[in-house]
Amino acid sequence: MFRFLHAADAHIDSPLEGLDAYDGAPVDALRGATRAAFENLVRLALDERVDFLLLAGDVYDGDWKDFSTGLFFTRQMRRLREHGIPVYLIAGNHDAASVLTRRLSLPDNVHVFSTRVAESQEVPGLPVAIHGRGFPHRAVPENLVPDYPARSPERFNIGLLHTSLTGAPGHDAYAPCSLADLGGKGYQYWALGHVHQPRVLARAPWVVYPGNTQGRHIREAGARGCRLVTVGDDLEVVDAEFRALDVVRWARLEVDVSEVEDGAAVHARIGAALARAGAEAEGRLLAARVVLIGATNLHGALKRDLPALRAECANQAQSVPDGAWIENVEVRTTPRQNLAELAARDDLTRIVLETLDQAAVGEMGMPGEVRELLKILPSELRDGVEADLALEQRADLLDDVRGILLDALERGEG
């Protein structure tokens, strides 16, 4: 029997999206999270005394700003070398051969697979053959699997590949291939990288995405880590256990406030959701987005008092024992007002409601005056402003305006 760790997409020193946009963000903890998670990976390898470690691409997030990123990685590899643990890695799209301009020599326990051709490596002292190829360029549009070596008889064959398979939401299509392509090679285990969501796609053979080692934004919510794989004497996989490595746990908390009639009850439900998420984070810092949903008479008030709601969410977060940070607060509730009765009240109210409905289904094209003003901005600023004025952002703004107006009309504020 032998065991190995399969990890991918560490993205060491990756910047966190939108970090500067939120007051009170735990900047140091978040910026150091990818390194801390990688240190957890190495510690797990040592604690479990695994036989080897696989890194399926994107160890780095791109070209280094300075050599500190590479020095950190080589220090971790030397820790493994001291305990006789070999490491096998391939380059992904973020650390492709053409992307990294800086280089440091790696300890002799680390084998980096060729980026020109697929090759095989046997693990000393074990009946294991690892087949892999790294990315020569950031974009690899061709299927690499047909060129992978034939399976080695009487050995446990592992395919190490950075790929989007047939496509994955939020991920560029790189080294596309199918499960049939992978199964046709006759390997027992495919150690994949690139897709950040942990997934076991098949078990005959095993086709596994371990996910990234640390979530970097709200779109990477949930536990992040690696797979601890156990192989029996019959060269069959006994288990591929997920092990969490993240030090910051991102969570999108949907809080249903249907039928809630006052702000205190809303706050209580938010507090309960944060407490549950904090417990599920298992001692990690919780980075949460609170999303209020459901039909409620408080819809307009919640839209109108969003700054106060954000402050209350931050206040509730202070009660989470291991720490919590509110990344954002969204009000996705719907009104319970009787719109037909409101419209029948007077002509002005009817016109306001009809205008809101027309705007909601219209194109809401950017006014010509705004487009002319944008032309004055430097190109590096113009893109950001245009993104802020994109259709979906303006739709959210319209929803906020609608909620506030409906609340005012309901209460007869004119």
C-alpha cells in the first residue's frame, strides 16, 4: 500500500479581488492566505508521511513580482526533501513556460515535467508511473491526451494534466479533452488541475479535480484543499479523501426574511446564519457575503437603509468566535406590496409604476451624453468606468430605486 497527495491551483501570492473596496477587511490574513494554505499542504504531507506529492499546475499565479514567491516555494520543497518526499509537477496556464520570466533552481526531489512532450517518470521504490506534460504557453487549445505515453504494465499509472476537459463555467478552455479520452489511456488515476471546484468526475478510472488550495474570492466559496489518495497492494484506489487546507473560508449566506415584519428579526436571522457558517468554517476566518432573499414588506426599507444593514451585519460578525469579515451585503428580496392597488390610487403613482416596469424590461442603453464624456477619459480608466455602468450593474441600481420608491409610495411619502 502507498499514499500520495494530489493538489493543484495553489496560485501562490495571487491578489485577492476587490480587497481594497471594503473597509475593515483583514488585509494581512487575506493576502497571506495562499501561502498559508500551501504551508498546510506541506504540513499534511509530512504529518501523513505520504510517499509523494502531485501538483497539477498553477503553482504560481503568473510572473513573479520579485523572487520572494519563488523562494517561498523552494523552501517548502526543501522541507519535503528533508523527509524524503518527492514532488512531481506540471506547469499550468498561469505558470506556463512562456509566462514565468524568473527562475530558481529547485531541490532534487522535485521533478518538473517537460512542456514540449509528454513524458513518464517512475517513483523510486514504488510500482508507480506518472505521465505528464506542462503548458509551454498560457493558451493550449489542443488536446494533449493522445500524446501521453502508453500505460506501464504492472504499475499504478497516473496521468498528470492541467485541463478544462469539455469546458467549465468561469474557466478558460485549455487542453480540452473528454472522459473517454482519459479512460482510453488505461491509467488508474487522472490527477487534474485548472478547475477550482473540487470534484470526483469518475472512479473507473479515477478522474479528480482536487480544487484550489485556497479560495480567493466569493465565487470560490466552500472548503478548498487537496486529495489524500490511498492505493492498495492490488494497485486499486482504496480512497481519495478530501482534506481542507484553506485558512480563509468564503461563504455566500442566503438569509430568507420572508414573513419577517421588523428589522430586529432580520438581524437575528443574519446572526444565526453567520453563527452556522462560522461553525462550519472549523476554526478558519470566515469571509461572508450576506444575501437577503424572500418576499417581505421590508423590501423597500432594506433597500433604503443598506448602509445601516451593512453595519449591522459587521456588528453580528463580531460574535463569530474565530472571526468573520463581511465581504458584501446584497438585498435580493422582493416586495409584497399590492401593486395594482397602488397604481389605482392616483395617476402619478400609476405613471411611476409603469415607468419602473418599462425600465426593467428595456435595454437601458447608455445615454449619448455619458458616452461622449467617457471618450475624454484615458483608456486605462475608461474600461473600469464602462464596467461599472454595464447593464447588470444598472439593473441592480434600478432594482434599488424601485424598492425605495415602492416603500415611499406604500407609506404615502409622495
